[in-house]
Amino acid sequence: MSPDRRQTLQSALLTFLIAALLLAVWHLATAPRGVPAAGAALALTAEQLEYARLMGKDAAAPVKSTGFPTLGQMGETVLKNLSQPFYDNGPNDKGIGIQLAHSLGRVGLGFAIAALVAIPLGFLIGMSPLVHRALDPFIQVLKPISPLAWMPLALYTIKDSSISGIFVIFICSVWPMLINTAFGVAGVRREWLNVAKTLEVKPLRKAFEVILPAAAPTILTGMRISMGIAWLVIVAAEMLVGGTGIGYFVWNEWNNLSLTNVIFAIFVIGVVGMLLDLAFAKAQRALTYVD
């Protein structure tokens, strides 16, 4: 067995052991405690027993150590949600698949618009020191603003919660892509640009055949960061505006006091975020080359 394969198997085994340990801790922390001993019930006076019955309490009933859901309850919730992910019983009762599709649609559209704006503008900034100096103050002022701070302004001007969510995704995705694109373009080796100049390569061809391949790994890094931020922001934005989406699903289930559904949605958010990041990481590895 090769060292790489052995290390992969060892890491997989360690991951499994950590997961098993966490589940065991969860089970022990949420398992119901044992029934009180008979002596403890006999220690109560007749008046105390009668009062307990009047209050609807049973001295011999098992007592839970916590209100946190057990693994069995979580298993039932997971099976219920995954067995019917696309049901639609009204505005506040939709399956997890429908809610997830709404969130991914908003993220995808806002992210695509941000890429259409950030990548060409980043090329321009990276290739022109004059444009960089002119736009840098605006970038430095707007970049630190929380995307959710734009939500009230978006709702006031756009007057549509779904489109406002897309705008928030756009505004949070544009900066990492813009900065990484400009950095990647500005960092292209001077020798390659000099060769293109010597061969009298036209600017458009130079941009697509020299600069873009060289800057592609850095651009993908910016896109990967932007997607991670966008997936974080959409959940918070949907909690604020409501309607549909995985963030609204979490908030609605919390209002329904369904903690199992809240925890299930949190796991779904984490898994989807991991899959999105893995997709960009794979694309980044495919475009990364070694001199």
C-alpha cells in the first residue's frame, strides 16, 4: 500500500472515530435518566404525593437531563425531511428541498452578476495603475461594510425581498473576486508580457491567452472565498426578510419550537457549504499549474 493511500485511510478512520465520539457524547448528554428509586418515592409524605398528582407530576416517571433532542428524535426528523423534501403545503410549510432550491437560486444569481462585474473590472484595475489608484479609495471604503447593512436600503429601493436578497449576495461576493482578480492580473510575470509585446500580440488576445491563464488560479481563489461568504450571508438575509429559503426555514422552525428541524437545517447548511467549497477547490486544482 502506498504512503498516500495509507494516510488517506488513516485520516478517514480518525474522522470516523471523532464522529462516533461526538455522537456518543450527544447520546449520553441527552439520554433520559433512570427512574427514581422506590425508596425516594416512599420518602415523600402522603400530602406531597397527592400534591404531585394534582400538579400532573409522576414521582416515578423518568426525568430528562436536558431539553436538547436525542439522537433518536434527530433520526426521525432526518428521515421525515428527506423522505418528502419537495412537499408544499402553503407559505410556511415547504419541504427542505424547496427551501434549499430558493437559497441556491438566489446565491447563484447574485454570485453570477458579481462575477460579471468584478472579473472585468479587476482586469482593468490590475492592468492599469491609474485606474487602480482612482478606484482604490472607493473599494477600501465599501469593502468593510457588512452586506446586511445594505438590506434596509435594498428593501426600500427595490421593494422586493427576493431581489433584495440577490442584491445582498452580489454586494458581498463582488469584493473578494475584484481584489483577487486585480492581484492576479497585476502579478503576471513581466517576461510573459514582454514576450507578448515583442510578438505584437493584440490587447484582447493578450488578455485571454496570456493574462487570464496566468491569473486564473488567483481568480478562482477569489470566487471560492466569495461563494463561502455568499452562503453565509444568504442564511442571515433570509432570516430577516422571510418568505422562502433555508434561512427562513431555520427561523420558522425556531418559532414553531421545533429544535430538531433547526438542528437538521444547520447540518444541511454545513453540508451544502462544504460541497460548494469542494467544487471550487477542484476547479482551482485543475487550473493550477507548476512551472
